[in-house]
Amino acid sequence: MVSKPFERPIRVWVGLGFPRQLNTVVDAYQFATDYCGNSPEQKAAIRACKAALVGDIDAETARGVFEAFARKKGLIADDWIPHRSGEGWRSHI
């Protein structure tokens, strides 16, 4: 079981509103399994990540399924970019 990198990372909200960057299928799998809930979208994301890890589907397919789950739950952190200094995050709005 090898971690497959995404072409583009996915940023999601964790904890008390902190963004986290997910770079690989393993990152997405761990996030989806640790997330509180039991929705069909979450289950689909977990299944897709497992399938990618064993080579049944490619990493980008798993990324798409995971992203659909994260968007449905309002977890995508698209509106945040890193500070120029590299410390922390800030909104670009």
C-alpha cells in the first residue's frame, strides 16, 4: 500500500478553524476516517481512498470523491492562502 500524491493538494478546515493541506491519498483517507460523521459522502470518500491505495483507481479519482465529500460538509478551505512569511494563514478576502 503506497501513498499516492495528488496533482493539486486539497486544503480543509480542521479543529477550531485551522486549515490543513492534504497532499496524498493517505492524508485524505486519514482525514475522512477521523472526521466525525457517517454520511454516504464520507463513506464514499473512504472507499475511494482505499481503492486508490490498492491500485484499483487512480489518485485523482479518489481526490475527486474526497473533494465532493469535503465540499458537501463545508470543509474546503479555498479562501485561505499562506502569509508571505510562511507563518500561519490569512484570508485573501
